[in-house]
Amino acid sequence: MAARRFGLFVMAEEQRIRDRIDTGPRFSEADAVRLNRLFHGNDTHEMLNSLLKDGLAGDVAVVSSFGAESAVLLHLVSQIDPSIPVLFLETGKHFPETLAYRDLLRERLGLTDLRSLTPDPELLKAKDESGLRWNYDPDGCCDIRKVQPLAKELAGFDASITGRKGFQASTRVNLPRFEIDSSVAQGRLKINPLIDWSPEVIAAYVVQHDLPQHPLVALGYPSIGCSPCTSKVAEGEDPRAGRWRGWDKTECGIHMPGGPEDGDLPPEFDPVF
Ligand code: SF4
């Protein structure tokens, strides 16, 4: 009887959320709370399966860097729906290995809607004609090549799926699975399916599903971004120590509040670039 009551409760909750989606384009804080409650105790695959198959999050995109751990999230999503749009920021500065890995995963996982987002050519010409802005203004370079193209593309979606994990940083430890991007007036939903995954669970998943690894991981790059801004990491160093080495910069800026282009990206947004 208790199970039946719970089942009815879940159906009612799902209906309420559907009603909300049908009548409003985006989400509220209350919707995020309801979704966290609805999927409390569900494992990641169950949660994603319900979410994507029942359309509870509206139009959803996965944001992926095709970096060191990206295969896990992409595999989870592709098992449910390989046609979910996957957004990749093609900055023009990636390692050739990353581009090859992107193509390998697209093929291997059967991703049918991989979108490589490129910077606005006019903006590049005006602000980084030499292609060397990373060398004297990495924030400005990330803005042109990552932040703005992603903001533009995400404007067409109700929700984004990130690969953030709690163990990556103290600021992420208590993040919920569902959040609202408060910097977007329409209330875009942000989904963190791997937020409670440990490094061991991720490693086990990779082995269990025989997922290919980014080739640079074995060469000493545990965190991989654009080639000019990524260096090898010595044993015992923080995994992200090789990112923007020598600069007071640890993130590309797409998670920062009040970003460019009308602040259309959420605070703390970071799809692990
Ligand atoms: S990571 Fe480096 S090269 Fe890539 S967009 Fe940012 S500053 Fe530019």
C-alpha cells in the first residue's frame, strides 16, 4: 500500500511539473525543489531516464568539453537518447587529440546531434585577430571563444546538463542535482547528474562500459582544456594545476555571474571546461 501511495505521489508530482512546463517556458526555484524531491533516492540512470523520456525538463542540451571524464555523462545520456543535443565549444585552440576524441565518442556513442560552437568571426577579427589573446588576456579570450558562443546557443534551451561533480571543488560539494540558473530571467534549469559520483565510481563506470579515455590523460593531463592554456600536472599536484598555469585564473568564466552578453549564463555554471 505504501508503495502504491508513493507511486501515486510521484505521478501527481510529475503531472504538476508537466503542467508547469506546458504553461510556462522555463522553471522556477520551486520546480527545482520539486524535481530534487521527486528524484531523491533514484540512481542517476533512473533519474535521467525519467527526465529525458518524459520531457520533464523541456528542451535539454548536454554541455561537454570532451575532456578527461566526459565519456561517462555522454554514455549515460546516449543510452537513453542519442539525439539529445551535445554542445562542444570549438574554440579553435583545442589539442588535435581532443578533436579526435570528440569524433571518436560521437561515433562510438552514436551521438546524432553534436554541435561544435565556434566564436563569432566578426568578434574574433575585432578582438583577437592575431589569435594570441590567450597570451595576454585569457579572460577576454575565454569570453570570445567560450562564454559568448555558449550563451547564444543555450538561449534556445530550457535546461542544460553539466558534468560537475562534488569532489572537484569545495564549492560544489553541496550542489543539488537540480538548480535554477538565477542569472537567466526565464529560469533555465541546470542539471548535475554526476554531482554525487566519486572518482572511484567514475573509474568503475569507465571500465564497466569499456569507454575510451582521452589520449592525453595517460600523458599526464588529468584536466584538459585549450592547448595554449593546458600543461602537464606533476604527481601530487592538484588535477587542475595545469590549467592557465602562471595565471590567477582557474575557470574559463562560463560559470561566473554577470557574464557577458546580458549575463545569460548562470552563476557557478561550469560544464567542466
Ligand atoms: S582556455 Fe585559453 S585558448 Fe581557450 S578560450 Fe580560454 S584563454 Fe582562450
